[in-house]
Amino acid sequence: MPNRLPFDEVLSSTVGVPDRSELLDSSPRSRVWRVRLADRSQVVVKQITDGGDTRADADTRFAREVAGLRLAGRTSGPAVAPAVLATDPPSRVMVLEHVDDLGRTDDWMPGYAESLARLHALTGPADEGALPAWSGPTAADAESFLTLARTLDVPVPSAVLDELTALVDRLNPSPHHALLHGDPCPGNDLRTADGVRFVDFERASLGNGLVELAYFRIGFPTCWCAMSVTAAPLAEVEDIYRTTWRGLTGRDVPGDLADACAGWLIQGDALVERAHRGTVDQLARVPTEDFEWGFVSARERLVHRLGVVADMTRDHDHLLAVGRLSSALAVRLLARWPELRPLPAHDTRPWYQAVSCRSGRTPRAWPDRHGRP
């Protein structure tokens, strides 16, 4: 039976005998159970499934998540992820610590930013090869972005191509070894008495932590629940992140946040959910269709990102032309489709029923800007 709890004798001898299990809602790429053991303690069992991928891809996702969680478990301070209690690699099963989520809080971002910095600071050059390097924008992404501008009849300054080429080079993850979550979205963060813990490390990698700090500005680019953070809250969380990183590593965060945001802007795959990435040129779809992911459309995400990059690069040494093009593109999109709406504010983030894996939680609410409860 495909939904039968995959808990064999080896796992039982390691963590305890299951007494009762509950299959939770999950993505097509995993099955998740909340399990009560005979001693009345609870664990979470997660099995990585093919979910349309090849077996090799599923094996890679399993190995990547386990490796990411184990690296995250090295912290000497408060935990930043659930502990891995046992694994069954042939069945792609992991048994994880059950974490009680305290649930909703209006002031959720400071704790998130602190835990994100602590997660990123756990690894260094000695960990090279423990996880894949972060996969950033490519020359093809840069060309797709320029093609979008030309298709919308927006003049492309002559310096833009050179700036984008240099940007792709600067975003090369090779010199950086921060432990990146890969999908640090609302719903993958659990609020506990000791701080935020992150779950779902299937896309964990090593790279520059700025590409995930950029989530606050660029609108959470790998998340269905895109949202906007502005003004004082944005300054606060970025200061918390940088201060925490400096306290743990003894040095400033390397790199340029504007580079990280521009990198997310030119990646068309950051407009669609994971199942559709790498299938077609997503930016090429924007002039002819406005496809939704969650309750936010591709054009709405894109306008937000264009505005962010335009604002961050007004006096930038290396992205001035990219910023001017971003500003012109945003104006053109809003003129052609004036019904486009700003992203929801960060204080309207969706909240989830408390269990310890995103794939097993149900969103309680989402902003009614789209007329939905």
C-alpha cells in the first residue's frame, strides 16, 4: 500500500515502536506522517517519493535533505532545524524530531532573520562538497531578461549586457560556503520557545547567504506566498541578520545584496513552482500570459522585483544600467496591465496548523486582496 507507514524493524529498534500514525497532506514529492511511539513520544516520518522525477532525482533529494539537516544540527546554540533521529536510505525515509510550533505571531521576521543567519554561519570552506553548490542565474537567464525588454519595446541601454555578464560572474557560489536552506519560505519556519527552526531541506546547498537574505526585499522568490517587506521592518531584519552573522563568524557578510536581488530578478524559473522550473523560458511567457502561482501572478511578482532592483541600483557602481532598465520595464508593465496589484504586506503572511513539516500543514488564511477567505 503506497500510504502505509514505511517503518521497518531497524527504525523501530533505533527510535521506538510506532503506536499510532497520521498521514498528513504533502506535496507530490513526499509523504509525511506524524507518529506516536509506544512510549507516547512523537516523531515525524518523511519519505521522499519520485513525484514525477526519476528515481535518481528522488535519491538526490533525499540525500540532500538529510545532509542539510545534519549540517544544521551542528549548532552549539539553539537548534535551527529538527534533529535527524534515523534514516532508511533504500526507502528514502527519514525519522525527524517532532517540533511543536507556537503558531501565529505578528512580529515573525526578527526571529526568522536571526535563525537564518545562524543557519548560514554553520558551514565553511571545510564543508565543500558536503552539498551541491547553489545554482544561480546563467547567461541564458540574462539573455531571456533582455529579450523580454525588447519584446515589450523597452529600450535596452548598451551597458546592460556587460553588467549582466559581470553579475552572473559575481554570483558564482564557488568562494562561498554558507549553509543555504534552498526554500526558506513562510511555512518552512517553525516558531519555538528557543527560536525559529527551518524544515524541508530538499534544496539545501552551499553558497552566499545573501541570496536568502534577499528574500525579504525581492518578495520570497521561491515561495507561493510572495509578499512585500518595506521601510523600518526591512531595515530591522537585515540589521539582525548582519549582526548575528558578524557575531558568529567575526566578519561582515560578504558580497552585495543588490547583486543577489538582481540575480533573482533575471531568473524566470523564480516565477513558477518547483515542478515547472527548467521546462520552458518563463520570462518569455510574460508578454502573452499572466500565470498564477499561489494567489499572486507572474507579472505582479515581476513588477515588485523590478522596482526593488531599480531602487537599490540608482547609485550602484556595477548595476546602474540594469537598474534603469528595470525601472523602465516596471513602468511599461504597469502601463500595459494597470490592474496589476502590489504584493501582500509581510504582516498578512499565511499561518499554518502546527505540525513539524510544511508539507503536512494547512494554511489558515491568506490576504483577501484576491477576494478569497
